Amino acid sequence: MSARAVKNSCAAHVYYAKKYRQQFPELGCTTTVSNKFNIGEHDYLLPLLIDYLSYGGLIVPSYNFKAHIFRAERIFKKITKQKIPKGTGVVKQLLNKIMNRMSIEEKYRPVLHTFVKQRIFIRMKYANKHQQTLAAKRKASLQLKKLQKLRKL
């Protein structure tokens, strides 16, 4: 997994934990609450970036939630194989496939629904950008060929 992918997935699970914090408090807690548990303990690790940047309002996702999101990410990649699925009801189909392969409670369906929807948007954005760069390369190649023909004359 590249550094950019790790950064995006880290930001993603924080986003989902914050978005659904009111509905599912077990997904994570604020840094003020997580720091209260760590007072008096020393884990001999460097502090997390979230702890360093926070003034108490950032969300720290729970370990179980992170594990579920990373598992959903692996399943999503395995199912889609770096392509955008075509047809109607793509989000619903992918959501059902991911839910069937994971041992996660049904009550977390809205969280995974948001995850699948965001991943498809990200994949579409990447595909569009990739398509633009390919078109620019083709255009440059055609211009180069025209220039070479003109030089021969």
C-alpha cells in the first residue's frame, strides 16, 4: 500500500467515525476522552498525529472500527479490481457483497454504504483524471508526428 493510499484511508476512517459518531458512539471518541484514558500510563510510543494536532475536538476511531474499514477496503479492491462497475444499483450491489463477506452487524450498514459510495466517487475521479492525461499524451504524440512529417518535407 502506498503512502498516499495509507494517508487517504486514515483520513477516511476518521471521516466515517466523525460522521456517524452520534448514531454509533462506539466507532470512536474525541481526543479529550482518549487522552483521559492515557493519563498516568506511558506506552513508550510516539503520540499519534491526531493527538499532536488536536485541541480536544478531533475524533479517534476505535481499533475495531479501523479494522473493519481496512477489511472493507481490501474487499472493495478485490471485487472491483481497479475498475468502476457499470449498471444500475452499483452501490447497493457492492454494499451487499461487502456485507456478505464481512462479519459485521447489520446496524453498521449506513456506515458501509457511505464508505462504498465515497470509494466509487474517488475511483471515478481518478478514472476521469487518468483519461485526461491519456488524451493529452495522445494529442502530444499526434503533434509530434505532424512535426516530424513537416521536417521530412
